[in-house]
Amino acid sequence: MVGSYMAWYKAPKHEVLSAAQAKKELKLLGIELEELPLINRYDAAIIDLENEGTIVVVGDVIRITRKSNTGGEGFRYYRKVSL
């Protein structure tokens, strides 16, 4: 049986940021868009976002929010969508 990656209880939350949001958050971190690690356009989490109705295009910035046993809620990662 094939299920949703995001339905797995340990899957971190993935969100597509608007261009303005991405610019603001990256500026606060002192990071340029070109410095972000990449996430493949066909990653399971990206496909799940699209299945939920979110439009994702190459170049979008994805904010990944992970819960941590030691760091609590809100540990964030950023990725740029690529092919």
C-alpha cells in the first residue's frame, strides 16, 4: 500500500515560502538564495505538497520545520527546489 510521506508521524512540516517571505527569512539568517541546499522537485514531500493543492516550481524556497526532543518545536531548515 502506498501512502502519503507527510502522513508519517515523524515527517517534518514542509511549506513553500512566497518570494517576499523567503527573502525576509534568509536575510535574517544572513543567507543568500544561492547558498541554500537543494531539494529535488520530485522529492516525496514536494509531491505530497502538490497533491494537497500547493503549486511548487523550481526555484521556490521550502521551509522545513522539525520537532526536536532537545530543541523543542520550530527547528527550521530551508531548501531551494531544483530538478
